[in-house]
Amino acid sequence: MTDLAAQRLASLEATRNGPPARTVNPFFGVGPITDVVKDEADGRQNRYDFDRWLENTYRKLDDTGKDLGPFTTAEIGRSMHRGYPADAILLDMMHHIHRYFGFPKSNHMAVGLGGGHSGFTVAIMHLMNPNLDGQKLFVDTPAPESEAAKAGGFFRQSWGTQIVEMQRFAQNGHDDKVVFAGDEGSIPSADELEAMGITLFVGVGHETTGATTYTEEEVKSLLEWLDRDPQNRHAMIDATSMLGAMPWSPEVVEGFLTKCNIFTPFQKAIGGISGYFLASFTPAAIQLIEDNQKNPAWAIARQLKLVVPKDAKKPLTGEKTVGLGPFYDPEANKMIGGVINTFSSLAFAETTFGLLRVEKMFGSVATMNERSAANRQRINDWLAGQDLLVAGVANADKRGAAVTLLAVNDPDITDADVHARIIARSKQLLGYEGLTHPNGWHEAGLDAARYVNAFPGTPGDYRAWMGGIRDQDDIVALLENISYAYLRAKIVVLEELLAEEGTTFDAPEEAGSNVRKDDPNRAYRILIADLVGLKFGADGEPDPSEVQAHIEANGGTFTVGAWDGSDLPAGQHFFYQPDLSTNEELTAACCGNQYDAVIAAATFFPEGATFPEGGVRIGAGTGNMACACWGGGDGAGGSAPLMNTPSFNSRATAQMAMKALLKVLPNLDVADMHDRVVKGDFDTGKHLRDYPTEKLEGKRMAVISYGNIGREVAKLAKAFGMSVSIFARENHRKWIESEGFIFAATPEEAAAGADVLSPHTGLGAKGADGTFANAGLVGASVLNALNDGAIIVNYDRGEVIDADALHAAMDSGKVAYAAIDADLFVNDDGSLFGPMVPYRPLIEAFPGRLELLPHAAADTEHTSRVEGAKQAVDQILSCIRYRHVINCKGDVPAGYTSGGAQTVPGVGKVSGSVIANAAADTEALGRLRDASETLAAIWGAIESTRDPIRRAELIASHGEALTLAANTLRRDCDALGLNGGYA
């Protein structure tokens, strides 16, 4: 009991860091691995890619050769599997398989129904003939029911059993005509084969183990034996795990493909739907097949026949030939005979598509062989670096390059039944089922490896397809997951054994990411330096009660006024001082370590301010947040994080900017018309013609920057029918264009031909000379690119526009009107300072053509301020309590982790958390999927239908559903914030 408990603790310690990285593709059985898809989304996209490839490749032609459009997946699935395009699909598949894998043009390739085992049956029934004098077989597996073979069970003995039964049931057959190997998957020397009188070598042993291959020397011996009498000696090889995974020199590979007869199922070596086989035959083997049918030893089922009667009227007595069978002639690139089976054209098309996709991704089969050999070596290297797993095949040169066999080497587990229990449980964890401990705690499945079962009786516990199609990182991930799963399964089995003896264990507490990291004995003081409520309360003052309630609900305290220096209980304490204004007041409050952190909106802090636990700006720009603790207003450096709350005031600012624009465009003199209507001095029929105007629709707005506010302004302008050009960095181009805006590489390019310009860049970083990077960005060159009579709306930062250049543009008439919203402050002596100051002289120069506001657009909307302040509280608490930084500006300091960006849904970039939140809404998720699939189905059908009459019928039948789905998708994406760029 003590030993079992110690083993459990050792396994717990070995797995304490949690599961390793998941594999990209969990399908390590047969078949699905060849799709090389990364996940479910990639797999579904692969299906769409196949549909489009099929439509582009196989076209409907009328009797004059005119292209009438594509065959679709649905049409081919419903159609007969003969004629066009079925014949073309079959021919293309045979051509590409023969070409890609490097089969010689001298060898013909048959195709048939039934998968790999049928391929074996077809080959052996046509090449073996007990009526043929002198024919003797060597099969590279132990004789059925021998001691060496019994451990393999029925499956692994089935190849040899079929051969023996065929010999025994044939009139002239005999067991002596077959020689079996002493072990699986080995080739005797050429001399040994010759000495035994062998004329037909049957190579299936590497498949009965499922994880071995022939060494290069063995293959050379086989080829040498064949070369000694090429007309009368034949080799029949199961290449299920060989194609694309031959770890031999190119010369040996070429000889193997040229001189051997090879059969393989589609789905294992190539891809596509299972149920079909290929068999490549040498010219000598073709002749043998034809000769055997002149004196056959047995009947061959019709779906397995490779020879057919020359005279269709004489299926019993007529002469039979391969010349009319289901063979591909690579020299002529045609099927030389008919197909008598029912075949799936879609399966063939999928195989061709999959093969071409693999070729595009990885290159030639020679490259694939090299990758497979390299992957085999990577497994060997990994195994050598640890002790738990060992290779099931001892001889490294015999280990398969497509499939690996792994055995557990655990000296603590000596009971075979316990070992088997652990292996079985580990496969539950490797899959999706997971593990449930005796105490009820459930470990979710890793979904890292499905179908990794070893063949019965083989020296291994796990078997996985690992050919060159996989990246080495994915192979290492599998090995690490197997090790982890074994140890976790061992823990469960040991707990079950201990529970039988009365020893139980408590379920562990669910580990989460929110482990408190603050000092539980410390009082943290946070300054709130600006208003956090703009509506007036009963006392006539701006009301902060909503934010106060939020703080208290999250375990903090809220105090109006400054900290008085008294001792405070442990926890987070917020001090509300929204009236701090002068440099003297701020220096006294912020430069003596009175506060650990700060939340602010418009307050400009002195550079000597200290907030060692971090700061949050309510809003986007942080130029006012000067503090050495985080490296100044851009957050570059320092030991504390600087954060912002982007997007909360983005819509308020954008709406105020549009309000300013709508005062002058459309340029209808509303005030004058109002006065005349009031005076009764207006006749609609006579006087409306005196007020011509132009609407916003059709005009162009230039937006400088694709940030949160800039994008919101662009969306509003687009809603009014304006075209919008946006200057941003090149990496934003695809997002800008995807939303229907025009990308501009420079501010001048954005302004060219624009009627309105609205900058939203923020100040940018502060340089060594004290100026900001974006100061004067909108200068003479940008303003001169505008249409004459343009409107400027600067609700960003006053410094962004060169005031002198604006003066000149207004003087020339290039700019007709300007609305500026910028900070304005008053010194103690009554003098003015701030970025608004340079604009004030323009009032006298251009009366009636300017509107100046004191940076009010973003800071007068109550809801935005409250919600922004609440998020600021959440962010500062996350920083202090969990060292988790959300919306970091600049660098994330050492000791903190980044929580990424968090914005109002629909404002700013879409993030993973936004998508996760959308996915959590099951009703909305269902609508998104339904709408998307409806759109994909209908648009796919319309695009693939070229006949205008048929297309019109589709539109008439499905137009309403398409429009409704489009509206639904647009509505739900807008509501869930699934538009814009991606973070």
C-alpha cells in the first residue's frame, strides 16, 4: 500500500505542470491524418475548397464545346459513375497517383472495390496459381497457428491463412508450395530465396506488425533476386504504410516501384474515402495474370476480376484478357478497359484533390520520403532522451517511417492486468472521453490522439501514423501527450487499487487563473482624480454614486476627499478628488507616495508623480499620464503598468464630431428659414429654390487613423452614404477594405478629393524635444489635397493640426469651415494655455467659419464616463490583486501578465474574448451558424449555376431566404461586436 501511494505521488509530481501542448491534428489512426487539417474549422474549409476545386476542374460542355458551368458535388453524388465526368474523374485520379508516387510508365495500375484487404485478395488470386508448375511462394510472416503467429490473433494471421486456405481448397494446391518466415517483415537474401526455389515473394509482414519496414539492404536483396530472372520471379508487396514513407535511397525506391507489384488502399496512403484499392503490376506480372486465367485454379468474384472476356457474349468459354480490365495505362494516359464495379466518383475526386493539396503543401514524393525518414529519426532521438517510452521495434532500421509502435517501460508496474488497465485508461485521456477518479473528479479528455491502438500481440502499447505529412512539432506533442496520459491514467488506476483497500483522496480544488497576488495585510490607496459621474445629483453636484457602488461591490472602499494619513485596514481604498487642477495641488497630492495607483480622465500629472501599482486613463490617449513609474505618458518602461479604457467614449466623440459636421453639411441655412417661417415670410412654392443644397451622400470623408474613434466616425459617415478614405498603417489595409472603406497609405492620399477631414491619431509618443509625434500631422500638404470648400472636424487633439496651415487654407478658400475640440486651461494669473490657444486668433480672421469647443466631446457624456470609470476600477483591481494588465499602454512590466485588450462590443478590434462571449450565447451562435450556412449554400449554388434561366429559378426560390440570412448575420454580428479589425 505504501508503495502504491508513493507511485501515485511520483506520478502527480511528474505531471504537476499540467498537460503538454496539444497535437494539431488528433487523428493518428488511418485515413483522417492525410487531410492535414489543423482543426474543425480548417476541416470544414477544406470541404469548401474541395467543392470549389471540383467545380473549377469538371465543367459541363454542350455539344459544341461551350462551357455551361461546373459540375457540383451534389450533381456528381447523384449521377451515374460512368460516362462524363465520372470517367474523367477516374482517369485524373489514376494519372496523379501514378505520377506523384513515381510509378514507372511500364507498369499498369488496376483499381478496384474493397480497400486494402481486397487489394491483397485481388493480387494473390491473380498471381498465385497452384496449377502452375514450379510456382513457390515465400510469405514474410510466421505460418498460421505456429507458436510465433498465435499471439497475433486472427487479424495478424489472416494474410497467411488466406493463402493456405486457397492452396488447400484448390485441386492442385498444397501447403508445401508456400514457405513462411520465422518472424514478421523480413526478406531473406537473394541466395536464400533462390535456394528455396521461390518464384513469388509476398511481402505483408510489415503490415501485420503495423509498424515496421524493410531495411535498404533487404530491399536490395529482393531486387537482386528479381533481376536474376525478371520474367519468372515476382514480388507482391502491401504498400499501405510505404507510399511516401520509403526511408531508402532514391535509386532503391525507384527500383522497388519498378520491379515489384504493389497494392494499397486509398485512405491509408493517399487520402479520400475508404473502400478502394490500387494495384500496380509489372509487365511480367501482367503476362502471368493473363496466363493464369488460361488454366485457373479458382473462380474470382466479379468485383475482384482483373481479366474479362474478349467476347462479351462468352463470359464462361471465351478467352480472357487484362486488356479490357480496370487498368490504367500511363504511357497512353487512359483507362484501357472498362470498370465493371460501381465506383464512387466523389471518392476518386477527393483522392485527387487531397493528393494535389499534399503536393502543394510539401512538394514531391521524394520530399515526403525524406520528411518521413526525418520524423522517424526525431522519434528515435526523443525516445533516447527519456525512460518511460521505448520503441516497440528494437531494430532502428526496421522501424516504420509512416507508423510508430511505442511500449511503456514502467518498472513499478509488473502486473500485466494493471498495465493493461492503465493503457486503456490513458487512451481515454488521449481521446475526448477523459478520466474520472474514484473521488468523482473528472479530468477532461486531451483530444490529442485518437485511434492509437496497437495490433494484438505486437510488442507495443500505442501505434500511431507519423509519416512525412506531419510536422515534427506535432510528433513531439504526441509523444509528450502519451507520456502524460499514461502517468495520469496510472494515478487513477492506483487510486482505484488503494480505494479497494480503504484509502481515498480528496478531489483537488479547481485551479483557476485568479489566484490573489496582493499582500493580504496591506492597505492599497488609489486616487481618482477626475469626475466619474457627470449627471447632477440631488445636491446639485456631479454624482459618483454608480462608480462608488461598483467599487464597494468589488470589495473596495470609496472616500470623497484625500487620504488623511491615518492607518487603513487591509484592502483597496479609493479616494475621490475630482477637483485637483493646478500643478501645485497635483504635486502635493501625487509626488509623495501618498497613493499607490491612480484613475484619471483629463487631469495632467506632473512628471514627478508616483503611483507604484499602476494607473488607468479613462479614455484612449495617455499623454496626460506623466509618471516615471511607468515611463511617462506612452508607458515605455518603468515598473508599474499604464493602462487606458479605450472605446467607452469613442461613440460619444464620434457622434459629437458628426453633430459638428451636420451643422454645415448639408449646407441648408436652417436658421434663416426658421426665422422666415416664424415671421410668415416664406412661400414653399416660391422660395425653396433660393436655398439649393448638397446632401452628405456621395461626398467623401478623409479619416486620419483607424483607431476606435476614427472607425466609429467612418461608420457614421458611411451610414450617411459618404465614401470614406482612411489613412492607417499597411497592416490595417485588409480590415479597412473589408469594411467597405478606402485604404490610404499617407494622410495626403486620404485627403485627396475629400470634402471632409477628421483626424483621430492622438498625440503619439513624446520626443526628446518635448513635442509629440503627431503634432502638425495635418499640415499644408494634407489640407491642399482636399477639395475646395472642405470641412475640418478635429475632435481629436488640437496639436494634430498645424494651426498656421489651417489659417492659410481657410484664407484661400480650400477650407470653408473648421470645428475644433481641444483642451483650454487657465493659469493662476488668468492667462490661457493648452492646444486650443493657437486656434483662437482664427475667430477674428474668419468670423462665422469656426466652432471651438474645450475638449468637451469625450468628457461630457455621463454613461460613457461611468462605464469607463467602472472598467478603470476593474483594471486597477486586476493589476493590484492578480498582477493582470488589461489594455496596457506601452510595456507590460516584469511580474505582470497581459490580459490583452478589452473594449465595448462593436467598438475597436474584435478579440478572442469577444468571439468567446459570442460563442457563449448559444441562441446567437445557432443563428450565426444557420445564417452563414444558408448564405454559403445559396451563394455557392448561384455562383456555380451559369445558365441564366436556372440562376433566375434559384434566385426566385431562395432569394428571400438569402436576404433574411444576410440581414440576420449582419444584425447579430453588429450586436455581438463582430465587425472591424482583429486583435
